[in-house]
Amino acid sequence: MIKDKVVIITGASSGIGAATARLLAARGAKVVLGARREKELKQLADEIEKAGGQAAYRTLDVARQSDNDDIVSLAKQTFGRVDVMFLNAGLMPNSPLSALKMEDWHRMIDVNVKGVLNGVAAVLPSFIAQKSGQVIATSSVAGLKAYPGGAVYGGTKWFVRDFMEVLRMESAMEGTNIRTATIYPAAINTELLDTIRHKASADSMHAIYRQYGISADRVAEVVAFAIDLPDDTTVNEFTVGPANQPW
């Protein structure tokens, strides 16, 4: 059941996060939106509420533990509980290792790895206490196979794969009933490519997305499917992308 579930979404100001927020709210979920851009969050929350949905928001830097703690507190204060944490924030400033773009490497680790750790650390005590909950994370097809130019990005997304699988296994062993789902998108049209500063990498990725890219709404449907499954059922991995892309 999606209706009345309280869902926190990180990276909610655009792309997959925004599309998921709109879809879940339309199906009766209470969505709590987090991202760094407050203007976009407010616009999205207003849009959802005007359509008859329920939404709250606050600015969120997933690399800061206190921000993650605060958005969980906001969800509880506004809607009384948390049922789902969708860890969707991510960066993909790809480049060959020889370009030595170390600042980009560390930004990806801060957001793609530490952001997942911080989000889970913020919500896990609540899920353990209520013996229910669901963690959904956006990985990438780069978390399933290696791609030149994506060594660090892929590494962060492989981390998500392993982390989420262990979370699922430990919850089953501990009897906390926490469901997990990891999503591996291929070419989905979002703002993800905007962070690529290495020109050749940017040109290559933009060409791929122009040829194959599909709407973020397609991933939102997968998130909704995962949430809507019975509480005793977990589908823990979804690879999703354009039907005509040979990913």
C-alpha cells in the first residue's frame, strides 16, 4: 500500500526524486522532500498540495549528518512517522583517472557514499523501534559493470549495491522487517550530466542520453512498485533503462 505512507525523498528538487514525489503524492503518500535548492523544493511542494497531495520539505545536504537527522525529525513532526527512506541524491562528474579531478572524486564520495550512510543512520533507529520500514536507494548501471571514465562514480555505486544487500540480510537476521530496494538506472533524462566538468566525458555522455534517454517518470513507477508490494515481500534489485539502449 502506498496510500498514507510517509516517504522521505533525497535529491527531490529535480529528476527522479521530483518525479517520484509527484507520483507517490498522487497515489496518497505523504512525501517529505529534501535537496539543497530550497526554491525548487517549495515549488514542488506547492504543486503537490495544489493537486490535493500532502508534502513537507526542508533543505538537505546529504553529506551532513545533522541535515539527515533533521529531515527525519521533520517527517515525524509533520506526519507522525517514517515508512520509507528513498536515498536518491547523487552526483556523476565522470572523467578519466588520468585527468586527476580529485575534487570531483571526493564530492562523489561525500554525496554518493556518505549521503547513503548518513540517511540510513538517521532513519534506522526509527525503523528498528517500529520493526518496519523500507530503504530504497538509487545506484546506477555503473554499479553493476565497469565503464571507462566512471571509475570513482562506479565505485560509489558498487558501494551502494553491497551496502543495501547487507542491510537487507541483517534486517532479516535481526527480525526488524526492513525492506530494501536498489535501483540501477541506465540513461534517464535528469540533471545528472550537468556536473561533468571533463569536456570529452561530458560530450560522450550527452550524446548517449540524446540518443537513448527516457523520462525520470519511468523510474518513479519502479519506486512506486517497490513500495506497493506487500510488507512481507522484498524485490531488492531493479535494473531499469531505455529498451533500445544496449546497457
